[in-house]
Amino acid sequence: MRDNIVNTPPFLMGLSTAEENIKNTHDSYDVYVNEDFVGKKVLVTQTEKVDDIMDFLKRQGFTNLNARLDGDHFVIETNDDQGSLKETLSTYLKIR
């Protein structure tokens, strides 16, 4: 009879299957500018999206940007001044 007991970690006890699935989804993304790693974007709230990065960069005056999501990698592609973009993005990722 003891063989049928499922070992559930204490922090997941009482969660429904849907709630367990939410805990297993991506909650952070590795952010790259072209092929260079800049930092990690952690989604703290349910309303946060990885695309918020692009909105922030556009508000900072960066244009000519394309972005794609590849698994847990968020890749921003640009031909513009990458140094300034990387510095701004790195600061944003550290304070968010």
C-alpha cells in the first residue's frame, strides 16, 4: 500500500494540477543583443511579459530593433549602436 504514495514536495502540497503547471512555466528569459548575452529578464508578476523589454527600449529612443523568442532566449537584433543599447538594457534588467 505504501508504494502508491506520491512524494510531493512540501512547497507544492495542496496545489492543483493547473497551479503546478504555472510553477513550471518559464518565469525568466536570457536576453541577448544580436549574439551577446546581456542579462536575465525575470517575470515577477502575471501581467509582465518579456515584450516589455521592447516597449522600454522604444521609450528610451532605440529604433530599428527586431526581437524573437527562441525558447527561453529573447534575442534583440539591431544594426545600430549596440554599446549604448546593451548598457541601457543591462541597467534595466538589473533594476527590474
